[in-house]
Amino acid sequence: MNAGPTAGRVYEALRSLILNHGFCPGDRLDAALLAEQLSASVTPVRDALNTLTGEGLVESRRAGGFHLPPLDEPGLRDMFAWEAQILRLALKEAQLIPASPTANRQQLTYAERVAGAVGTVAEGSGNSEHARALARLGARLHSVRTLEEKVIENAPGELAHIEQALDQADRAALRRMWRAWYHRRVGAAAKLVRAAYRVRGSA
């Protein structure tokens, strides 16, 4: 039996469940139960959980196995602040090129569009550490971003303005908009945390 395809399938399935509210923050992730749910053996499930631990999406506790990291207001504020700091550095160095609006944006979810906007700046900076750090942090924030449309008024409109500034390579406007963007999300952190504990499997 070739374990490769099974390992990859299990990893992708678990990652998708974590990013899309298959579990609540703090939930215990039982490898045996997950193996049954995913029609796999326990070994690839444990391997996937260890990989996801390395990515910061899962916690491994010495006495209690694997858990989804808990989410609280101070921690979420810190993640937003850290992302804002890295993005500010990336934007300072980014080579921005005017571009035509991307038609396929409308086929993406709000959270995917946010990741695309952040990724565009990160990749343009020429510093691979910016892109790596923002991608890792973006994955940790993905499940929260799926809730922003419900919690933050006119979040899609705000994102559309940022995308327009990216298309126009307007660095000054992006700097101003991203600052306001993170200010609003830090202010909404408590509501986003409450929403994250109420939602399961809705995204």
C-alpha cells in the first residue's frame, strides 16, 4: 500500500477542517477518532497532526495529546498587530506594479481575497521571510477572517478599496488603508472571538 496519497489526503482534510470551523478553539483532536472519520489509519493522522503543530495550527500538549489552540482576545489582538507589523515592512520594500483588476477575485471567498491581497504585498517585497511569516500567520487567522463579514461592517467594501489600491500600485493609500484595516480588527477582536466559539462547520 502506498502511504503517500493517504498521508497527503489526511493532511489536507485535517487542515481544511481546522481552517473552516470543523472544530472549536481549544477542542481536543483525538487521532483515533479522526482516523475513523477520515477512513485512514492512526499513523497518517498523527503525522498530519504533528505537521500541523509545526505550522502553528495545532498544539501538542505533553499530557493531553493534540488540541486546537484556544483563542482569546489578547492573543487575537497580538496576531493582528504582528501581521500589521510584518505587512508594513513588506509594503515598505515591495515592488508594486499597476495591474488590471483581477476578474477571478469575485470567484474567491472573502478570506481567500484577504490572503491574496496580503500575499501580493509579501511576494512583492523580495524578502522570502516576509512571505513565509505572513503565509503562516494568515493560516492561523483564516478561520477568524471567515467571520469578519458578519462581525465587521462593510468588510468586503473595505477589502475592495485595498484591492483597487493594489491594482493602482498606490503605496501611500495602501499604507493608510492597512493601518485602518488592522485598527478595526483589533477593535473587533472580542466579537470575533465570541463568534469563533459559536461557529462550527459553517464555512
